[in-house]
Amino acid sequence: MFFKKKLKLAALAVSGLLACSLFAGCGGDSGGAANADQIVIGSNFELTGNVAQYGSNAAKGLKLAIKEINDAGGVNGKQIKIVEADCKSEAAESVNSATKLISDDKVVAIVGPAVTASVIAESQVAADNKVPVIAPAATNPDVTVENGVLKEFIFRSCFIDPQQSAVMAQFAANDLNAKTAVLYLDSSSDYSKSLGRIFKETFNALGGEVVMEEAFLAKDQDFKAALTKIQTANADVIFVPAYYEEVGKIVKQARELGIQSAILGTDGWDDSKVVDIAGADALNNTFFCTHYFEGDADVQDFINAYKKEYNDNPNVFAALGYDAGKMLVDAIQRDGTDSEKIRANIETIKDLKVGTGTITMDASTHNPIKGIVVLENKDGARELRTKIAPQG
């Protein structure tokens, strides 16, 4: 989901310096890091730092997926061992973590990190050593395809930004009959700015008009000055593609000012804490798209298993981490622990049951073909407004 920062060149430089020490024996079988009864995989997540809440939850989802297969007897009699690394919510640190997992721990694949910048940073090290990576929540298109070039060893278990932003523009125009919109974006987040750009392009193409654009910064507390300007636009919808901490405050303050327009968002809204921040009444007439609806019958097994394991409800990061784990298990089960075979098997995943529904991998983009749901916040609960079938 999520934050592409300008650390790519620095990360590539680090990976280049490290690569020469990694080429020997880093791909392929798990080698000496595990005993004969183990398959070693890496978990490279943000366990500390400013996005630790995202990485920690994704890591919990991954652990649950691996626990399930191990409790069922493992893969061909072998248990899967997770070696955890903390990339500390820093793109450069994700390179160091991936390097250690590959060179010291001899992992056959890596799941994580959660955010875009960190996945992009580690991708060169993974590619140089032919170790597959599955990114659970990095929604920027550049994660798997950059400048038109497919990254052979990098995959994801989430949909991408253009897909969800276009869905919300279509929902605004077709379901809400909106003719005018305001964009209120986090100018410190490439995630938010990218989503805003695609929404505007799609909404305009459908005959709508974006009449105003305003910006805020992550961690801002007072949004009333910008919201007062937005109020003068009297737009049908306000599009706020951001994360739940800021979203909750924006919605609360907008309603306090008397703004009654529908407020729309994307998967960054998907956390139950948004209700605590905004209040149930303020969230009425707000809508967002995300990866699954907790009321769907086909996601109950995952939700119940997660509640049993952690005594808590899963959020979207946990669900996507679980999906990534299920994808990796499926790939290993089909051909063993050779990293090239794992890569090929991830690429050919078809109709795999995961936590958020069903996934088929698009081999040309390494993006999953999966559905999107649009949810409505109503009196503190979330209701399914519409479900968009997988495209591809």
C-alpha cells in the first residue's frame, strides 16, 4: 500500500556492493541453514519504526499461514521455518535484512516488506540471487514492473493502485451519480498522490469534473483550514486516498464543519480504528474499496483461524500477509525448495483459495487477479456496497 520514497538509488548502490558476496549458493535449495526436516523462508517486515503497525500485522498473517501447513504435517514431511528480520520501516535497511536472510540464513524465498519503498529497495538483491519475493501490501505498480520491465523474482498478493483508484472513480460516477469531486491528498505520500491522479483521470473520462485539489501531510492533526476551503466547492464527493489515522480525523472535522458530501477512500482506510477516531455518526455516507469483506462466506475460515490464534480481528495487512504465505506454500508444495521452481510456480498460481478469496497470478505483471469490494460505513459497521469481479 504504499509509500514509494526516493531511496531507490541508494538501495541499489548498497545491493550492488553486497551482491558479489552473495552469488555463490544463495538461490536454489535451502542448504545448511536448516536441518533435513526444515524448509527455511524469510520474513522481512517493518517490526519497528513508523509503519510497524503494517509490517507487524502482515507478519502475523504470514505466521498463521505457515502454522496451518506445519500443523497439517508440513510439506512432504518437512516443516517450514520462518526466519524473521526487521527492516525497521527503512528502505535501506530492507536491503540489509534481505541480504542477511539470503546469505546467512539461506532462505528459499522472502515474504515482505509491507510498503512499496522497502520492497523496491530489496528487489535487486533478491533478483541477483534468484530468490523469490512476495510483497503482501505494496500496491505501487513499480514493485513488479518498472519502466516496462518485469521483475522476474518479485510478486505481490494485493491489487495495485490504478485498479483501486479507477474503481472508486467509477463508483462515484456510476453508483453515486457524482458530477463533481474534490481531491484531498497526502502530499507526503506517493501512494496518495498516485491514487489521486488515477481517480481524476478516470472521473474526468466518465464525464465528471474535479473542481478542487487540496493537500495535507501525514501526521497532521488539524485539517479545518483546508476543509473550510473544500466546503466552498460544494462537491458531490470528496476523495481522500490516505491512511486511517488521518482519514478518521479528516472525516470527523469535516462533519463538525457541516460538510455532508460523500467521502471516498481506498484500502488505507481499512482498519477498525477509523471508527474510534472519527466516530460512527461522522463516518456515515463514506465509502472505500478494499481486498475483502469480512461478511463474505469464503473468508470466514481465515477470520476464524486468525481470531483463534491471536484473539483479535484481522486487519487488511494481516489478511494480505496470510495470502502471501498461502501463495508461497502452494508454490513449494508443487516442486520443492529450488528457488527457480518456486518462482515459476508462483507465476502459474491459478484459482488458489487464500484469506481474501481466490487468487490467480498474472504471469505478465506478477500481479494477482482478484476481486475488489466497495464497503459503506454505516452506523459504526461496514456493509458491502458492491463487489467487482476479478479482471483478467
